[in-house]
Amino acid sequence: MLILYAHPFSSYAWKALIALYEKGIAFDYRALETAEPFTHYDELRSHWPVGQFPLIVDDGVPHFESSIIIEYLDQKIAEPQLIPADPQVALDVRFLDRIFDNHFQARFQAVVAEYLPFITEKPDLARIARARDLLEKAYGWLETRLPDDGWATPHGFSLADCSAAPALFYADWVHPIDPRHARVRAYRARLLARPSVARCIEEARPYRSFFPLEVPDRD
């Protein structure tokens, strides 16, 4: 059986989990606990010494980096297809995947990192302000691109949406989406209502105390 190394509260782990749930692939979930005895970390590092996750092992072969994992799962189980076969359409899906990772995930994580004592002794308010400003600009850009309904592209639920779900879930916690970005807010709501995403939210709920900022009660 395919093995997944991940933590339920990790946004990048959600990307892989959403794809696994969408495709209905059975897997051995080896959750990486954050307290002793730190179960499964040695196994994880035997495959990838850096120790980052998510990581899957299939037939003894490790695959890591969330976008690559989803590409691999699409090759393993074709339906539902998360990366369209048409090269031009696939390019658009991959483009949005990188946007959500680099301009939403990276920005909210930059803010969160400033409040983690094992990373910084004291939050850098200027750094936080820059990250929030970039998030606001990214929301504005996304507002002009999203449709009024449906998913990130006109081609159905895809890799881009697997990336968008955790990115917008946590980004809104760090820098709430302004009501003037109505399409972004509606898209986030659609994502959170999708069964594969809702399952990730519930599995992560017991770990919300890990979040170093105030957790909103709306999700």
C-alpha cells in the first residue's frame, strides 16, 4: 500500500491529501507527531534526509514535493484527472498551482514564522507588514481572474484547486480577505465545502492550538 508521511495541520500536506481523497486511493497515513517519540521521522529522513513532508512511498520509491506527488498520483490513477491532458490547459493549471504556492502559501507562512519562537526571538513588524501587503495584492490579482462560480480554471477541479484550498484557508487566517474581493471569498467557501477539503479541515482541527496567531471561529 502507498505510504504517506505528513502532518494533518500542514498546508502542503493538505495538497497531497486532497488529491488522495479525490482519487479514492488507499494509503498508510504515517502521521509525523510533534512530540516525543517523534514517530516516523527516522523513516521519513531515510527517504529524504532534509526531513520535509509530505512524502509518499509507492512500491519502495519515494516521491516528494506536493505538486510532484499530485502529478505522480495522476499517472497512477487517471480519474479524476487533476492535470488536464491538453498541454496548453495543463500549463494554465500548473501556473496557478505555482501562484498559490509562491504568492499565498509563502506569504502567510512568512507571517506565521515571525511568531514562532524557535525561528525568531521577536516578530519583525516590517517583515509582517510586507507579507500582508503582498497577500493583499495577490488577493486583488486573483479577484480579476476567478470566475463567478466553479474552480480556478474552466476545466474542473484540478491541481490548482488542490493548491488553492490550503493556501486560501490559512492566508485568510493571517490576512482576512476583504469583502471587496467577493470572488476570492466565494471561491474559498466553495473549496472549504468540497468533501476532500472538508475532510482535511476536520482532521486538522485538533491541532489548531499550534497556530501562533488568533484562530478565527468561522472555519
